Amino acid sequence: MGKKHVDPVRAEVVARYLLATSEEMAATLMRTAFSPNIKERGDCSSAIFDAKGQVVALAHRIPIHLGSMVGAVDEIQKRFGLNDIHPGDMFMANDPYNGGGTHLPDITIIAPVFIGKRIAAYVANIAHHADVGGMVPGSEAAVCTSIFQEGLRIPAVRIMSGGKLNRDVLAIVLLNSRTPDERVGDLKAQFAANPVGVRSIEALFKRYGNVETESTIGAYLDFTEKRFQSAISRLRPGIYEAEDRLDGDRDGEFAYIRLKLKVAKDKLEFDFSESDPQIHSARNIPHRAVLATIYTVAKSLLDPDVPANAGYYRTITVKGRNGTVVQPVSPAPIGARAISSAVLGDVVAAALTQAMPEKALARSGPHHLVVTAGTDPRSGTYFVSYETLAGGMGARAYRDGMDGVRVHASGSSNLPIEVLENAYPIRVERYELWQDSAGSGRYRGGMGVLRDYRMLGENMVISLSSERQHAAAAGMEGGDAGKCGVFVLNPDSSQPQKLPSAAGEIPLAQGSVLRICTPAGGGFGSPSERDADAVARDVLEERLSREDAKRIYGWQEMA
């Protein structure tokens, strides 16, 4: 018996309805959150899953969060039988080894959607909490050597039962955070976001009926799969290899990510088995984050408009070997996995674009992380400020790289200076695109950013994490590498101090200045082939100094 025919117009209406619902959940979370990291930077995501745990709609927020939400739904289904899940229940998880997460600050809250007595769907949201305990304020530092140093580990547990909050579990979470007032505010925002999704899905099933709704959703996933298979079929079949390196446990050491990509008629197989062993620093990338990065990069290169659901995931197979940097095993630390995933994204893009050279992409500059903590003299309270600063995207085969942008699977927003200075005893004294940082070429790489913070608090410490401070983002086809990133203390003083690329709890005197320069993207093609008008425009806009314009491009200043 063949499949029931599904009206394609209705399928599109239902799909857009579910996407709008996931966006509404995310908007609710951001509008009700307490911390700047969530309500201003938007370091959160939301999604809707079918009864099997397949993604059917994902809000356009932060792609790497997808891995945590999918993993958490899987863990709930493993740990709790269907008879042990009830209307009004919510579940919480963050652990990458036992809770389906990708790092500990990202806490996922999931709720089932019941239609009658049966689970028809799940709704989920995830938010990055600025502190969940651990060795350093902010619960994230590349210098951590074990996941036990990174914060509170939460398997899939019931945080709400029949609509009633489990205060015992909440108390454990709050006690482990340096900033419990922020945590309770942000968690309540997460609890408030899920009912928005539950109500909308209930209304959808009521409108179209159980059978019609489920068959429509299933058909839309099948359509997405076929659409992406069509995109894959346009690639050149073959096996393509690529590699890049993460910073190792000590300066001068590196850990290699190695990929062998097999492109078949309608399938992509990513094999990372030859990657280096997991390292002691928190740059390892858990499996769920690897999946999210691959899904994101493949979508952006092959079919950017394909619906973000489990349909196209079916076309992708990922292989690896336990105990490597891209498939670590407990207790390997994984806190800085988002920065590492930017390098992973470069590897995935480098392999894929060998099969589609018209979309070639030079290597990119990942974001840098600074966590600042101390006492706010205005209130006498302890604070933790978590902030990431964007790097530069690699140049493309047909266009300059984008300046000051989060690349591949990462994506939270820039924190407005006014918000930062209002919330914390920190003053931003300089914020600009980093002149002369872009890799030169026929098309230049994206520029990194430069930002100066003056520390006005008491007993202040900073923790730093980064990539591409020792191995620059390479150019392609004769293009030059972008500049490496750097952390500098008191840069304009008589004794500026270059700080390590990764550090935990460096004490800072009140009034000191921290400068962060993020890495830039590599260039594409020979600099001698760059359009003279493009060089002149970069000089006029002060992206490029006159000296570098003359030295690299042979630019001649008009009289």
C-alpha cells in the first residue's frame, strides 16, 4: 500500500507554522531572560521534534545548539519510558557524555506535547548560562583538563512534574553557580518558553487532526531529504581529504583534525577516524557538536534555503574513532568546543568545496572568548561577564570574506557596549575592525576586530580561550593568511604584556586595560590580481593602511 498523498501547499503551511512557533519560543526566552548573554547576545535556541525525536523545526539562532537539543531528546527517551512521561513534565540536561549536551553552560529544557494520552511531539529550548560552577568563573576555559573542572554535570532529569517545579533539583543547580540570581531568572525564562510551543502544536493538531498532521510532517521531512539529495547529486563524486589543526596542550603543540569525505550519488560520508587523539585541554569537540557543525556547513554550501530539519540529516553519515579530538570520551574536557568547531567547519568546507570549486572558501578566524569576574563596586555584588568576539571569515572564490563575523556553527550576537557597561564595571574604550588584519588576495579575507576593555571592578580576574593565535587562517590559490589573534594587557603602556592564548583566572588590577584582537580570514587568489578600485576603497575606509596597500598591492596614492 503506497503512502498517503499529502497536499504540498498544506505541507508548506504546516512547516512554516512550526518554524514560526520555534521562533516564538526563542523570542519568549530572550524577552524574559535575566542575563545579558541570553537577552542581549541571544545565546539561546529553540526547536520542535516529532515523537521519534527527529527535528522538524529549528529557530534560526545558533546552529551548534542543535547538537545539544537532539542529544537531550535522545537521552530522555532512553532514561524514561513513555509511561513515565506525563503532561506538564519538563526535563533538564547539559552533560555531553550522559545528557546529550555539547558543553556544560548550555542547559537544555525539554517538554513533551501530548495529544490525548499520547506523546505527539517535543519542544525544547537551550540557553547558555554565564556560570554553572567549575574551576573558573564562567565555567569555560580552554585550560581545564577534565570535565569535572568545567562545572555542574546534569544528566537528563525531571525538573518539572505535572506542571510543578522540582525545587530540589533547582536548588542543586543554583548552589553550584557563582551567580544564582541570574541562573534562576534565566531558568524561569526557559520554563516559560516551552508552553508557548506546546500550545501552538496542540492547536495545529486540533486544526488538522492527528493523522493528517503527522503524515504532513513526515512528508515534509521526506521532501527535505529528496531536495538535499538533489543538491548532493550535483557534486563531483569522489573522495576528498582535508585537515587543519587545533592548538594543543602547550604552545607550539597542535592536534590535527583529519577528514576523508566520500561524495556518492545522493549521500555524504564524513570520516574523521585519522584525527589526532583527544587532548588534555578543553578544545576537544564532542560528537553532537561535530554533527551540528557538519549539518550547518553542508547546508550553507549545498542548499542554504533547505529547511533545517532531520530530513536532510538522513543524507549525511559521520564516522569517527573514540578517543580523538572530534570524538572524545569522558572525562575529556570540552568547554571551548565552539571555538574548535570553527576550525572543524573550515575542514568540512575545505573537503566539500573540492567537489564544488566554484564555492571555495579560505580558512576563517574563530571568535575569541573572555570571561571577566569580580566585585561590582556600584553594588558590592559578585558578577560574571561572558563575552565572545567575532573573527573574520575566509575569502571566497568570488568575493571578499565578511568582517567581524561568527563563522560556521557559532552565531551569538555582539553585546552592545551600552548594555555591557550598564551591567558590569567594565568600560569599552576602543572597538573597531582591526586594520591590516585581513589575509590579502584577489579577494581579501574578513577582518578581525579589536576591542579594549578597562577594568573598573574590584578583585577582577579574566579567563581566556581562543584558536588561531599560533596557526593562522590560511589563504587559497595564492592568497595570504589572515593575522593571528592576540590578547594584550595594558597595550598602550610602557610595558604591554602579551597574554597566553588560553588562561584561567588571571588577576587584573583595577584600571588595567585588556585588548583583544581576533584572527582574520585568509585571502583567495594572488594579491596582484586584486581590483585597484577595491584596494582604494579599503584604504579610504581605513581597513587597509597606506603602507600595506603599497607594499602588498602596489597601490599608488593619487596626487
